[in-house]
Amino acid sequence: MSRFYLTTAIDYVNSRPHLGTAYEKITADVIARYRRLRGDETHFLMGNDEHSQNVYRRAVELGLDPLAYCDRMEQEFREVWRKLDISFDDFIRTTEPRHRAGVTALAERIAKAGDLYEGHYEGWYCVSCEAFKQEKDLVDGNCPVHLRPPEWIREKNHFFRLSKYRQPLIDHFAAHPEFLVPDVRRNEILRLLESGLEDISVSRAGQSWGIPLPSDPSSVVYVWFDALINYASAVGLGTDAGQFARWWPADLHVIGKDITRFHAAVWPAMLMSAGVALPRQIFGHGFVSLKGQKMSKSLGTILDPVDAADRFGADPLRLYLVKEIAYGADGDFSWERFEERYNVDLANNLGNLVNRVAAMTDRYRGGRLRASGATAGRLAATAEAAVADYRRSMDALALHEGAAAAYRIVDAANEFIAETEPWTLARDPAQAGRLTQTLYDVTEAVRLAATLLLPIMPSSSAQMLRRVGEPVPEGLELHDAARWRPAGERVVAKADPLWPRLEPKAPPAAAPEEPAAKAAHSTRRAKPMSEEQKDQPAPPAALPVTPTATPAQAGGERISIDEFMKVELRVAKVLAAEKVPNSKKLVKLQVDVGTEQRTLVAGIADAYEAESLVGRTVAVVFNLKPAKLMGIESNGMVLAASPEGGKPALVTFDEPVPPPGSRVR
RNA sequence: GCCGGUGUAGCUCAGUUGGUUAGAGCACGCGGCUCAUAUCCGCGGAGUCCGGGGUUCAAGUCCCUGCACCGGCACCA
């Protein structure tokens, strides 16, 4: 059995994890779960990076012992990871003894190789930045970033001979093209290597918060040098040779693109110096922005992933992040887009598929299927091809393509239902066998799709599998599970929709501050009332995008009277009406709304003859954005009741009929 | 200033090692179905792949160049 050891970057504990941090963990978790599904013995490491001066200062500010502060943050982080269903096998903190032992061991080896030397550094040092500043960078003698005076520091420093490893690194990159992916990152580092490497300082003098440098306990190991070593110390470097031999080298470091040079240049050089094997691969993922804006604490453009998980469950968020963002590239999150994908991918396609096959199986076969394996038509072939694509993509870390491959099965199953028309088969007793097989084939497609989606949506995929009567067995393995099974017996469970459609809650209230620049997207449905609508008029700096105020729960949320009053309903008199040519149910109306005449288009032709409408008094939405229907611009909307499956019925008024222009409310 | 990114359908984006009529989802229009969460299926319209050079039998894809937009040089994924 092959082993797979993967890690994510360890996180600073200055603040709670946000969507960007969660993105990294979620995608790494998908990889980890995929490897387990493949049958690899997998070790997935995460952790917290605690030896930072910022952490120390933050703790002091709060009047806490730094370690106590870190303890508290650890609980917060773990809670977030739990909610997001992150299945790490180990969680390391850099304040743990095992890490200290690892750092000590590695530093000693590097020192022994002659790659640590003592030097001095002096200059302006900004404590907040934890970095030295050039004289020219100062503004009025202050740190340009923190607007506070830096300190002049002359300190003894220990340097690592990074420059010595320039050529070995170049050679390594040449010999192992897969060492750093995607290619953009690799090219970046190659350019860096070509331009030369300078030795780097690896210690800080006069600080207590950190791990003492073995050769000079008056200094502590610089936080970056310290942090990188977690990957090795977590699996026993310096504490457990057996375990270390078992897991090292790591197969994959998943990191953010901003820290590639530390991982792809500094870290391998450190390992080379110490004579330790290099990790096999480093993946530098992109960043997730929020509505096109970089997430920033100071701008308040932070999205709390727990929020999204609390509202819809972790799985929809996971699917969105994995499927909608090309892994390696930057991506964007917005609530509109999230809700769109939720409705399309989950409610309409996958969820509805599970639901319809369950309903049909229940109705036609009492929930039981016994299939002999006669046919599956193209469905089986499509599914198996998708499985192959999925594996190829997932192996190559193209997670978004893996998700897309799984969805090809979902699409094929919906098409298959349309082609085979089980409801037609059900009317002909001679087709009984075919019907059973057809339904079975669909459940089989669901089983395969859900199996492939297990790494991405662990809990809902397991639920889908239960519904099609194939609960996840212990130690499920892909090579066996992802094979099409032409025959079998299963009990299918009818149940509530897994993902109820998110219906809009507010009317499309003609947001007047929107200069209609976004084109005439007139949807029949109203847009959900989401955060950014509330945001828009406010000054950009002060608005937390974190949607805490009005959680958009699925279901009937009530609106305020103010919200309702945004909709201007008016009495209108129909002056002229004609059926729109080539349309089935559209009528073009000329109406008097009191202040003016309007042209609007209504979908009521199957209930009303155009001529019969002339002279009638109707209710219209006056302040609706214009929309084009069949080439005609409609400036408003006629109110009508739309009974289930029936024809629309116009809203009418009691006598005496009010004059056009009267407000309705 | 330094570094980097992006520019492909109305919108959001895919486009593997350059290789047939450039794709998806959403939106829009038309049609079909009724098992299903008003869901699903089919068809359709619409792109100077930012501009200009170049390499090549062949370029959205490689090279040069111009333009536009954006980001980082705080913390951070």
C-alpha cells in the first residue's frame, strides 16, 4: 500500500481563519480524502504557527500568557476546521516539545554542515512588521506601514548559507519538473534562483518567545525558519526516527502562492544542508477574493467560512470552492454566485436527480429494485469514462476538473431519464423489466457520482449513497467502488430534498442607486436580498461584508414594511392589447398608469384574449426595471395570481374601480 | 518605483504538450416532457479569443511590442 503525506501551511494565530485560509484547508482536505479513497495510507497534517512576535504582543495586549492565548486560538481553529469537515490526521503547534526537538535537530545538522554563521545586522526595525526597514523607506522617521517609529537595532544574527544552494536548487528543479506546481510558480522561483540568492538571517536576538538556537541559546530561531520545520517535526524528526522514516519525505505541501519562495527555495535548501530528503511536490494555490476584492481585515472584506457553513452546510461551500475555481489560479467568491451554483449544481441537478429517481422507484417499484443487468445504454460508458477522467484529474491535482468529471455523470443521468422516459415505460406492463433496469441504472449513476464526490462533499455524498441503498462501506476504495455494476438489488429511500432551492425572498425592488449598467437581466424571480445590496450606498471602508445581519435562510423569511414599500404598485387601465407574434403566451399592453402611458408585456395570453383586456383595470408594478421580451421592452408587470398548474388570473378591483395611477398597498 | 497578474459569448470563467466548424454555466429565445425541489431534456442567437508585429504548414495557445484594467510591495490564504 502506498503512503501519502500531505501538509498545509500552518497558520498564524493572530485572528480567526477566514475564507482564504479555509480554501487552502478545504482543497487539501479534498486531496487527502481522495488519496484515502484511492487506498493510500494517508497522513494529513495541519497546524498553527505560534512563535510570532505579533502573537506574543497580541497576547500581552489581552493580558494573557502567550501560550494560554495560543491554546485559546487552537480551540477556535479546531472548531472552524471541524465545521468545515477537515479531516486532518495530526495538528501541530510550533510551541509543542516535539516541534522544538525537530527544530533543534535540524538546526544542529545545518550547523554541523557549516551552513550557519554568525554576523551582525543593524538597522531600523519595525516591531509590528517584524522586519528591518531601509532608511529611505521611512516616512518622517516612522514605519510607512504602521506609522510608528522603528527601533534602531544592532544585533547578533545567525545566517544560513542559502546562497550555497543556488545551483543545487536549480539542478533539483531541472531534475524534478513536478517539484513545484503550477508552472507559473515554478517559473517565478526559477527566475529568482537565476538572479541569485542571498544568505538569510535565521535568528533573532533578545527575544524569549521562540525556540532557542542550539549554538547560541541567547537567540531564538527566526519564525520562518522555525515554521517550515513543522512538516518534519510533526512526523518525528528529532523525536521518533521510526515514524520519520515512515512518512518522510512529504508527498505534497499545499501552500498559498505568496509563500512559495520559502517553500521552494529556503526549505529545500535547509533540507539539503541537513542531508534530509526533499518533499516530492509543492503546490502553490491561488487566492480567493470576495466579490473581486482582496480579503482584507482592515477593509472588512473578510468572509467567515463558518458563516457559509452554518447557513448551508459545509458541503455546498466546499463544492463551490473546488468546482468553481481552477485549482492553482485565483478565484472569487460572491454570495450571488454561490447561490447560483447552489441552485444549479445542488438543488436542480444533483439533488433533483436523487429525488426524482427515488420518487419513481418508490412509486413504480415500492422502493425496491432488482436488476439483472440488461442494459444501460450510453450511461454506463459515459460514467466509466468520467471516472477515468476524474482519476486523471485528481491525480494531477486538477480538483476543479475532477469535480466537473463527477458532474458529467449527473448530467448524463438526467439525460438518460429524459431519453428512457420511465413514466412511459411504467404504463406498459410488458416493459416492467426495462423500467426496473432503467431506474437501477440511474441509481447506479448516482452511486458513482456520489462516490467521486465523497472527497469534496463527504457528508452529503455519504447521504446520497445511503439513499440509493449503497451506504459507504468501511474502507471504501475507488478502484472497486467506481466500477459500474450492471446488476444488483437495492432499496431506495425517498426523503426530503437534500438541497432545497434557495428562493428569493424580496421583490426586485428597483434599486435606484443602480444605474442599470448591468444590462437588463430581468429574471422572473426576484433576486435574493443579499448583503451587498445593503452595502452599496455605504462608504466602502466601513462595511463588513461578513453577513451576520440577515442570514438568508431557505424558507419564508419576512420582509419589513419598508422593503415592501419599495415596490410601487399602481392601478392601470389597459388602452390597447395585442398578442405578441410568434409567442405562446405574451401579450403586449399599452396602459395608462396615471402619470403616463406605458408599454408592458404580460404572460397571460393563454388565459385572456388580447381584445378582452382592452378597457380593463389592472394592477401593475410601476417601478420595475425594463426588460426585453421577444424584442419588446416591457416597462412594468401586470399582477396576476398564478395557481399551481393553472392559468393566470388577473387581479381586479371592487367597484367603484379606482382611477389609473392610484397606489396599491 | 519595484514585482506580478489579467484581457476569450450579455455575465462568470474553462481552454491540456500550438493542430479540424473556439467551449461550459448563468442569462435570453423557442420547443419538448411531467418522475422530480416551477425541476429536467433538446434546439437557437450572439465572440475581430484587447491591438499590432513575428515564429510556424498551423497560434486563443509560443516570442516581441503597444494599450487597458487590476493586484502586491500591511497582515494573510
